Amino acid sequence: MDKIPTTKLQRTKIVAKATLKIGIKKSKGFIARNSKEQTQEEIGEVILQALNELKGVSVKIAQTLVLGMPFLDASYLEKISKTFDSITPINRALIRKIIKQELGSYPEEIFKEFDLKAYASASLGQVHRAKYKGEELAIKVQYPGISTSIDSDMTLIKFALKRFSKGADIEHIVEELHDRLNEELDYMCEANNAKKFLEANRNSDIVIPKVIEELTTKKVLATEFLEGLSFKEFLASNPSQAKRDRYAQLIFDNFFDTLYKIKTIHADPNPGNFLFLKDGKLGIIDFGCTKEVDEEFLKSFNKLHLSLIDGIDDLEIAKQYMQLGMIDPASDEEMLKFYKEIINPLDTIYIEIFKQDRYNFRDSNYAKRGFDAIFTVQKREATSVQNYNRDYIFIDRTLLGYYAMFERMGATIDTTYVKELMGRHDK
């Protein structure tokens, strides 16, 4: 793979071609009376091929949709999920050229060893193993031209979101996505994020690799190499229930620890960002997408959660949402009506986990029920996303992604520590 399409025209052509192929596959499947599964398998292949050509932002968004929307057909999920591991890597000569441009010398001149074969490839870049000053390193190299594709891809995303939200005002959502994606393409920003989380980490069971600063630029990131099982490999190893529960607990508690301690979350719930280490510890990697949370928002968010757990009056909950800017100021009757119709169905599902001290995700169908509620709400109210708070977007998206992971793990989590954390923050 030598050339990645970067212009709006080039990338739109790929999307249009894939859309046309999908239409043809559907028509042929109907005429030939193919099984639904066979047709969806073929469509999934078309999607995979298009994403492989596009790389970059479009793949990142596709991965987010797969991780957060378990209601999609399994055939689609299986095919698109392959993009996590199967994006065609760029060739070795190009990798040498990028290293030379970014670090000043070719890899063989800098490192004791540098494997030109990609160890892993993903949406925005690929990872190579290397040895440097006696240490095993992971060197992430950004695909060339990816940064120039953001604006063209965001145009397509904005169009799709507008159709999805029936013309509602989604400018703030698009702007937030744009900002986060730009941050992900700056590896210096990711390096600073990683250092921030490493310094804040007080849990000896969580491992965050240190950044090698002299080998890090905007397009090359060097960190310690962590040896461990991927999420898929972990599940394939048939781990005990105790191991499943323990790892899920580490992920759950760590999310709220960082939210309250450093007012920042690791906002990318991709299972590929977690490594299951041999000593029972959890490795967390890829800090490209993090989100700082406003102090005042966190206070309101915390108060709202405790109120929902305590089951206080719906009108009081509606007023708290108004303070968060998610319900327009109006009469008590109007705000209560909006809350009951639009937000309460989502609250009921969301707070279900915290109403219990232990929540079993096995057979809970939790993520699907959550997204079914979202779509039901959007059918009722075309402007339901209009006032969606930016901080809420990333918190909800991340948690739903984690909960989908916990379902796949068949894990049970204990919520008492997080509820105690909320209670301490409320004082």
C-alpha cells in the first residue's frame, strides 16, 4: 500500500463505488433469492474493502460504530471488525522514509533492531517493534496524508449525522469530533496524554507504558512495548469467570478514578486499547483520544447520578438537566414532559447498573437495549440531540463501549467503589 486517497474527491469516489456495489449486491441477492446471511456477508466484504482503501478517519468512525452498536447484524460486525487487525500496512520503504523525515535518520541507524514488518495496523497508523538502549519499544508511525483527509471525511460524517438526527442542530457534535480527531493525529499530544495518565495512576494492577520522548514527534510515537493478550486472544483463551470479572472491574473502576481524580477520561473504548498481561495486570495503550471534563460539569454530572440512584422526583431531575443545558428552560410542566418522553427512558437503562451493588452483564443485552432506547427517542423527538452536552457525549459513548465489552466478557462488576467515589466527590 503506497498511496492513501486524501482529497475529498478521491475519498468520495471510494464511498460512492462501495454504495453502488452494496445496491447491486442487494438486488442480486433478491433476484437470486440468496439467504440474508449470504447477501450480508458479501456486503460486509464490500465495506471492508472500502475501509481498507480509505484508512484514517473513516475507519476510526466505523470502528466506533461497531464497538458501540451491537444491534448491527453479526455479519456486518464480523466483517467491519476485521479492520481493527487487517488494514493493509504501508510498505517498508515508505516506513523507512517516514522515520528518516521525522527522526533524522533511517531506522537501522537509530535502533539496535527495528522490524520493518508491521506488528499491528489500525485506522490512523501502524506499529513496529524495535530495540533501543536495551529496551523493547513499540513505534507507532502515522499513515502519510491522513491529516489532510480529516476535513473531507468530516464533511461526509456531518452529512450522515444530519440525516440521522433529522436536520437537528448537530454542529457542536461535529465540532467536538473534529477537535478530538485532530488531537489523535498529533502524536505529541498523545504522548502528553499518556504521561498524564501514567503520573496519575496509583493502581499497581494497571500498567501504562512510558513514552520515549527523544523518539517521539507529531507523526511517530515511541513507547515501552507491553507483552500481553489482545481482547480477542484473551476471550479465546477461555479465561475463568474470576479473571473475566477482575479485568472488567479494573476497566470500570479506572474509568471513574481518572474522571474524578484528573477530570479526564480515556475516551476510546476500543478493546484493542487493552492488553491482558501474564501477571494478571491490565495494560492500557493508545491515549490519542482523551477528554478533559469541565469541573462545573463534573459537579452537576455527579449530583445527577446520585439523584438518579436515590430515585428522587422526576421534576428535580429535569431541572438538573436544564442546568446541564440539555433541557431548554420552560415551565415545570413542559420540562417534565420533555424529560419523561425523551431522557427518562435512557436514564432508566443507564442507572440500572448503579441500582445494584453487583451487575451481571451475562445475557443482560444491555448495550442493545441502550441503543434501542436511543433510536426510539429519536423517532419521537427530531431535535433530541440538539442540546446534547459535549462532555456527556464522550462519557456516554465510552461507557456504552465498555459495557459492550463486558457483555462479550460475560463479566459481573461491583459498583460499590464507584458509588462511594461519587459520594465523596459530592461533599
